[in-house]
Amino acid sequence: MKSKKNFVLIIGLVALVIIAAFVWNNKKIEAPTQQTGTENQNPENAITADVEIPSKAILFYSNTCPHCKVVEEYITKNNITSKIDLEQKEVSSDVNVQLLLAIIKKCELPQDSIGVPFLWTGGATRECIIGDQDIIAFFANYNK
């Protein structure tokens, strides 16, 4: 009976550690705040209206995101960059975040629920795809 109790306790602790690791590594993109009126605007915190959205595909990622690493491994293993003109942008750069936010706005997605990996397909489809499995599915079905 005691060993069964210990087993249940160990399973519970392992599940808790897995959940904590997932929450810790799930990076969200913080949307800049927009100010109105005559308030002093900080250019780093405002979405610039003049950001030009490229027509080529862009993968937004974070170096600390495990889901982004899964996508990167798929891209490398399947030589995706020879099939798709794909640009990759790390979200620690303010310029890259501004571009990501402009694309999110174009796709009419809520800024507070966006994370990485995030793919802008560009081209004729001009889709926003979020998450490693959906992005990998897009690459797997590209030009089929």
C-alpha cells in the first residue's frame, strides 16, 4: 500500500515538473502599448504604421523556444529553404517584433495571444500560422 502511495506521489511530481517546464518555455510576444493624445510616446513601444510587410515567407522564432527548435530541425532536415524563400527572424530584436506585430495586425489576430514559432507565408496565400505542428504541416504540404 505504501509503495502504491509513493508511486502516485512520484507520478504527480513528474507531471507537475512537465507542466511547469512547458509553461516556463512557452514564450509569448508582448504587444507594445499604444499611447494616445499628447502623451510622450516611446518609439520602442508603438506599432509603427509604416512597416513594410514583405511578400516572402518569414519564420519568427526565439532562441529559447523548444517549439521553435523543432521547426528549425524540420527545416534543416527537409531542406525547406531550397523549396521556399524563407527568412528567419529572432524576436529579441525590436525591429523584428515591430514587423511581427504589423503582420499580426494584417492577419487580424489578437496581439495578446501570439507566440512563437510564427510563420507568415507571404506569397499569394499570405497566411499567419502559429505553432510548430501547424508550421511543419504547411512545409510538408508546400507545392503538393
